[in-house]
Amino acid sequence: MTDDFLRDAGRDELLLEELRRQLSDVASRQANAITRASIILAAAVAITAIEFTSAPNVWMVGPVLLAVASAIPGFAAIWLWKSQANVITVQHIREFRTFPADAVRTSFINDLQVELDAARRDLRRKNKAVQVALLLLVTAWLSAVVIALTLQLSGGGDDMTEPTTPTPPASAPAPAAAPPSMVTVHVTAGAKPRAGSTYIRG
């Protein structure tokens, strides 16, 4: 082997090692992005469950919709943009055995570079989806807190400012009318009735 060949082989090994290191780093970051997305999904489900189990209020529809919306990019960050490594089959190995060693190393370097570019692209998409999900979730939480405090303060203020109206007493029933008397006084014309005398009209 010539010195040039050895130098080229050592250079290619350094490139391969660096590409593998960067691929491992990107894979670790993708795993962290998936973990953050899972936490956001759990928080979105918790907020939605709390709102549904609490007292119903039309003002809480907004925070619930925001929490549900935050789950969509969270799911996307978990299930989409999965980087896949190049698979070397038996047929590829047989073909590589017919190539020179430097050509095989060059092919491996090119494949790892393409794989690294795809992994970085997927990582950027995952991080962007996680950021959108986190923004929606924080907005849902803050709006729910503000609405709950506003409703509580407005309800307490009404109880303190409105005076209590006393209940008017029940009026006594009116006395029943007396029945007409069957006894009449008959006075003869020109005569004065005697005190205590009564006449029964026959």
C-alpha cells in the first residue's frame, strides 16, 4: 500500500467517525423532542379532563379548544418525520466486494451524509411542531386561569354589593261581613218608640 492510499484511508475513517457521531447526536435530540411532545400531550389531556369534570361554563370552551389544538402538533412530532438509516442488504455487500476499497468508503461516506441531512431536517420539523404545541398549551392554561379568576371575582362582587330585600309581612285577612239582621224596628207615625221596645214584623 502506498502512503497516499493510507492517508486517504485514514481521512475517510475520520469522516466516517464524525458522521456517525453527528448522527448519534441528532438521534438523541430527536428522542428529546419526542419526550417533550409526549409531556405536552399529557398536559393537554389533563387540562381538557379538568375542564370537562368541573362546573360547565361557556367561557371555558376557548381553553379546551386550545388544549385540543396543542395535541395536534404534539402527535405530529411523535409520529411523523422519523429518520431511517440506509439499509445494506446482502446484494449491496456482494456489489461492494467487487469495488475498490476507496470506492466503498466513499459510498459509505455519501450515504451517511445523506442520512445526516435527512435526520437534521426531521429534527427541525419536530422542534418546530413542539414549539407550536407548547405555545398553544401555555395559551390554553393562561386563558383558563384568567377566565376562572374573572368569574370568581365577579361572582364575589355581586354577592357583596347587592342588598338583601326584606320579605314583606303577610297582611291580615279582612273581617267577614256581618249577616243581615232579621229584627226590624217598626215605628208608628207620630209616635216615639220607647226605649228598649221592639216590634216584630209579622
